[in-house]
Amino acid sequence: MAINKADLVASFQKLLEGQCPSNTAREQGNSTDQVVSSLSHPFASDDCSTLNCDITLDEIAQVMRRLKRNKSVGLNGIKVEFLLDAGDMLHVPLQIVFNKLL
């Protein structure tokens, strides 16, 4: 199932307008800090600092090596074969995109 450009734009527009499931907590009057502190996670508070580091090229290469061919496409419509066949050419662009998302 491929997503067309209009659907993608509409999804991002909803996010920008604050129409996403994560807004439920704010609508109920909870602050972000309250919501985050109520979540349980396996990391101690001092370990979380490593989660805020930039994604490295080595991490991207490791993940790319674990991808398996002949799998169905995701919501973005990108085939694993495309990612694998592109080789190292996509590592830097993916790093830039992923780090901007953090």
C-alpha cells in the first residue's frame, strides 16, 4: 500500500495542528513532565543521556546489514531492496534525516 503525497501532507498538517494521539494528556490537563514521569522505562535516569546522542553512521550501517530482502513494504512504500541496493549512498542522508527528527 503506497501513500500518496496528499495523504502524507494531510498527516503532517494534522500533527502540526496538534491533532495527534499524544495530545490526549495535554487535553486532560497533564503537563509533559507529568506524562513522562508516569511512564516506566528500563533505563535509569542517568542512562537516558545516551539516548539523546546523535545517530552515527556506524549505527545506520549496523541496522542496514540486519535488513532482510523479500519483505513487504511499510507505510512509506519503500522496499528493503531499494535501501540495500543503494548501499552506502543512503547512509549520510539517512543520518541527517534521523538526527533532525530527534
